[in-house]
Amino acid sequence: MKKSIFILSLAAVFAACNNQEATQASDQAAVSTDSTGINYSIDTIGSIIGWDSKKIVGGHNGGIRLSSGSLNIKDGNIVSGGFVVNMNTITNADLPNDKDSLNYHLVGHLMSPDFFDVAKYPTAKFDVTNVTVLSNDAAGNTHTISGNLTVKDSVKNISFPAKVAINGDELTATATVVINRLDFGIKYNSVSASPAALLKKLGDNAIKDELTISINLKAKKG
């Protein structure tokens, strides 16, 4: 018994040392409704949301497409807007892609009630609540963007640094944000929310709570 407790404790410490710190999520805030600027429509073909999920050992990554979105720009800054994510477009990038592969079954599992329950919640969304300008950021970020992230039936406000660039009629925005999936009710095989007996059985296959999301947006004026 003592040996089992020691092994589980060691696994938890190992996970904590290797986890990226998740963005602090808070209750949803009022969405910005400023429409006095210029509208940029998001290019749903050229834009993509990347995802990266780690286990104690290993993990998976892939992408998700957008179904719609727009950003309102005033004096070179985002003042309102957001985008809708098409959860039916989840893909995995680190496994061979064919119908009989682990890739096919992994994507199907991600779409199941264990994770995103896509049949019930076909979309997720992000709505801007506030944007502040950054000066002399070491990583080259230009703004801090805050917004309500809706996943399944949970809505949380998150903030993250982003690089926003406007070149004539085109806008690009990139950012990386780490969220805690438990904030959105996704507890499957969690390293912190699973019972000790399940963690012992899972071993290195326990899934970390932190989910890294990379945002890559392209938008055009009009």
C-alpha cells in the first residue's frame, strides 16, 4: 500500500514539474460591443486553432477549423469581435490517417462525451471582452486579449498575450494559451481529478489537465 501511494505521489510530482502553467480562468465578463471601427472578416480557410495535449509520457496534437468570425479594428487595435470553432473538424497530426488507424479512433474519442461531446456541442466560441496594448514585450507580443471562451456548457474568461499585425486590408493574429480542461468539465483520465485506483491503472497514460491552444487567425477587411 505504501509503495502504491509513493508511486502515485511521484507521478503527480513528475506531472507538475512538466506541466505548463495554465492561464487563470475566471467567470465570464461582459462582451465588448464596440462597432465603431472597421470590420475584418476571419478567413476560415486560412485560419486554424492548434491543440496539444500531454500525457505523463507522450501525448497528441492536431488542429480545429473555424466556421465564422470577425474582428472590429479601431486605431489599429481590436476593440470587439470573436470567432466560432467547428468542433466537427477536429484532426490529429501525429498519427497516420486512415479509417482503420489509431488516428481515426483517437479523433472519434475526442468527439465523444468523454471529451468534447461534439454531437451535443458542435461548436465552441471565443468572444472578446477587452484588449490592451503591450509595449516593448520581450516576446514581441503587441496586445493582451481577454475574452469569454465557451466549451460545451462552460464559459470562462481568459487573458493571453498575442501578436496582431495589420497590413493594408489583411490582419493576422497569433497567440498561444494554456487552459485547464477541468475548467470546462473535461475530466477524462485526469492526473488530478481521477481516483487513485484509476491513476494507478493508467500509469504513464494519465492525461495532464493543461491543454495548449495555438491561435492562428487571418482576416480581411470587409
